[in-house]
Amino acid sequence: MGNPFIDRLQEGVLLADGAMGTMLYAKGISYERCFDEVNLSNPALVEEIHRSYLAAGAELIETNSFGANRFKLAEHGLEDKVRLINLQAAKVARAAREVAGVDAFVAGSVGPLGRPLGPIGRIEAGEAAEAFREQVEGLLEGGVDLILFETFSDLEELSIAVRTARSVCGLPVVAQVTMAEDALTASGATPEEVVARLRGLGADVVGVNCSVGPQPMLEVVERMVSVDGGPVSAMPNAGLPAMVGGRFLYFSTPRYMAERARSFVQAGAVLVGGCCGTTPEHIAAMKAALVEAQPSQRAARVWSAPHIEVESAEQEAEPSSLREKLGKQFVVSVEMDPPKGSNPSKLLKAAAMLKEVGVDAVNIADSPMARVRMSALAVGFLISRQVGLETILHFTTRDRNLMAIQSELLGAHAVGIRAILALTGDPPRLGDYPGATAVYDVDSIGLIRILKRLNEGHDGRGASIGEPTSFLVGCALNPNAEDLELELDRFRRKLEAGADFVMTQPVYDVETLLGTLDRIGKVNIPIILGVLPLQSSRHAEYLHNEVPGITIPEPVRERMRLAGERGMEEGVALARELLREARPYVQGAYLMPSFGRYEQCAEILR
């Protein structure tokens, strides 16, 4: 016995509804609100929107549950209401169908989790599957007729979702990706790869939604249909949005969307609807256009890529002198904090002085302690170009989402920066904007993986970037960590991710270093020892008692107390002694001068 939804698709094109979020926003629900929660607080409003689409001619309505998974709901403190919200979303949609008195299908809408999966992100496959299972079961309990996955940019995540749905129920599954203008998902999958993978996992309908608008979507639909002739769906946005008067507006008219709907049908799509920006007016126009379209017009057109001869020329990567030195000679780098203002002249003079005394590189901190400073990338570029000194760019994941991380890294490579120290970054609450929002899409381990993928010629999701980068990737290690076992576990994961060298937090006695190295075991990458020269007894006590991650042994603090006014001289002596003792065990020194006293580093080196 067949399924009513599958049987209906065999009869001809089925029209789905349009955007839910667009309509909620138009009716006064701000984007800061949780749209899925409106099922609980104002179910009558959601039902009204469903009925407006049914009145426009839609034969399928999607539940208001796109973001109703534990991760997205947690952003609003609603992670304990996953089942309730999805159950209610399905009930509201069914109630709208009953009131309208029409024969329409209710599709349980499920969107992506909103966080990247491992190895780039922190969500493992099993955790993702459990989140999808939780949501799908809530929709099933509410009585949906099918499950509709939509707006997935990661084929791996969508595969987990489809596989999970198939293990939970026997209802039809519609699986839709979103694609860019190059007809690729963000993870680099082609339309053909999407169809082959999802059809193999048991998806009844494979398609594309959201994306960049109706016109670019047409090629994707044609290519999907050409794979096996199976059911394909198309649900585009109403063009690209623009911000007008503080509101997002879409400009594709109902008439235009109707024309595009006819094109989708001619290309072979059997399930057509709308996504962001589409309204009941758009759906009504599409309904009229589809009524006119005859089944005989729906002939799949086979897509083939044109053959273009292109001359290839390999781009020479700028060499990294640090790469050549690491592991072959003892290297020295000095940390430099970008200026708090817009004038870098003082920093450039200090960098020139450090180059004269033989420093191999300078570390450029990325808004350390979450304090606002000039862009580390800009400072690194200025020093490398104007001073001729290699820079190790500190790069944190605190302030950048996955797109910005990769964009800035590609930009850094383009201007000649090769060495990156991958860091998670101090939380904003430590800095001068404690209420600022942190991003942390990935941590330092995920950042290392991204850098290594760029070096392989792919972005974080596997899409080609053309010429591979040639980053030298560093990681951090804190031998003074309060939870050393956790620190060492993370360090081992950094090594597994592909770190090329390690720079430690400040160490003040060689025993601490050796104890940590003994617990780690053999390390096959160069170790650069962190040294923060002390200025005075007061400075030593401050670092020991108030700065996380720094421990100064009592004998060292006692020497600083006895030094009195000779504190800076004693700090230099202590740094020299530490370096002499540690030199057999490390491959370089990472000097961190306090208060911009770069001359102290020069004194240590002399």
C-alpha cells in the first residue's frame, strides 16, 4: 500500500507554502524572538499564517519548527521544551488544515542545528543524531504527514538527519540543501553528489531551497533531475534581501515567482514552494501558473558542463624563514601588543630595534585580555612590509564566525603572513566590553583543522579554494594549567589536528617545564618556551595571584622581593638563567615583555 504523499506526487506537481519567518516578522515578531516559541505563546497567529497559505492554494504546509532543536532553542533558554514546541507546531498546523477544510499535507519542518559538526565544530555525529531524533519524535507525536529537512548547507549534517529520520519512522522524507551561485553547498557538494548521497539514504524527495533566488536555483534543479529522474523539489527565496528602514525586504514579485515556478516544473520539479520572503500572494500567483502548466511540459533537461581550456600557472608561495629555522636552530620571537589607537609608528620602531638585535620573528597579539586594540592582521602586515621581520599572527576564534575566520585567514595569506598561532581567545567579560558577544563557532583545535584544510586547498567544509595556502600552524600549551590533565588532553588533540609548532605560556622554573614534558611524552614538533620577564616584586605578585595561567614559584618571587629597586635587572637575570637551563629541551624562546618594554628583551638576548 502506497503513501498518500508519494501517490500525490505521481499525479502531478504539488504546491507547498511560503515563508513562516517572513510572515511572523511582518506581524510584529522581531528577529530577536524565538519564532518556534510562538507556537506556545501565540498559536492563533501561527494558525492564521498557515490558513492564509492554504487559502492561497498551497497543498502542503510546513510546521513552524525550523529552529526547534535543542541547540537553537538553548539560545533562548528553551532547550528543555524541544518535544513540547515540536508537538505544538504540528498540532497548530493540523488545526489550521481542519479549520480551512482542505485536503493538504502537514510537513514537519526541521532545519540545521545551527552549530558546526566535528571535526571543525564541537558537535559529534552521535550528538547531532540525538538532537534530530528528539525533534522528529516531537513532530511525529503531533501527527505530521512527512518530515521535511530544509536549508542544510552541510551534506554530512543532512545525511545524519535523513538517516535518523529513517530510523525513527516510515513517513516520507524530503531533504533539501541550500546552494550558492556556484551551484555548490557550503561543504562543496555538487547537485549530483547531493542526490546520490541522499537518495541512497532513503530520501523520497531531494531538492534545494532558500539559496540565492529563483534564477540561480533553476540550474541546480535541472542537474538534480538529470541524475536519476527521481522526485525533486524547489523552494527558492523571493530574491535577495535588502535592509530598508531597519527591515529586511525581498523584491521578487508574485508574478516573477510564478514565472520561475513554471520553469521549475518544466525542468522536472514535482514539489514547488517558497522560502524566505515569499508570502501568500506569491503562492497564489504560483498556484495560478502551475494550473496552466501541463504535465507534458515537464521534461527533464540533462545538464553538462561546458569544456573550457584554461592555462594553468602554479602560484609560488612566499617562503617562511621561520619554517626553515624551526627545529634546525634556536629561534627567538617577541610578543608585541598592537596599539590602542590608530598610530602604529612606535610599534614599528620597536620592531626595527628587535630585528637589529637578532630576533627571528614577532608575535602579534589579537586583542589580548579582550581589550580593544588595532587589528593584529593590520599590524602584522605593516611590520612584515615596513620592517622586514616575520610575524606570528595570533588568531582567536572569540570574535569571528566560521565565515569571518576563513575570510581573514585567506586575506592574511594574500598579504604574506604565513605563521599563525591558533587560539580560542580570552572571553569578553575579562575586557573593557564585558557585555560584548563572543562567537566561538570553533575553538583553537577546530581552527587548527581549518588552517590545515586551507593548506590542502579546501575550506573548512571541504570546498575548493583553488591554490592551497602554506600556513605554518602554531598552538599553545600552558604548563601551569590548574587542570593540567585537561590541558594535556587538549594539547594532544592539537597535535592530532596537525599543529606544526607549540608556544608555551610563561614558565619560571625548568622543573615545571620538564614535569609537563614527561607527562606528554615524545613531542615531534618544535617547542618554543614562553618567558615573561619580571619588572619588580609587585609585578611578580600580581602575575602570580591575579593573572590566570601564570604561576611563579616562591623562590623566584623571593628573589624579586630581595632585589628591591633592582627588580628589572633581576628579572633579566632570571630570564637568562631559565633560558640557559631550558635550552637543551626546547627549540626556541618566546619573550613577552610587559608594559611595552622591548628593550628588556634586547637586554636578555645580549
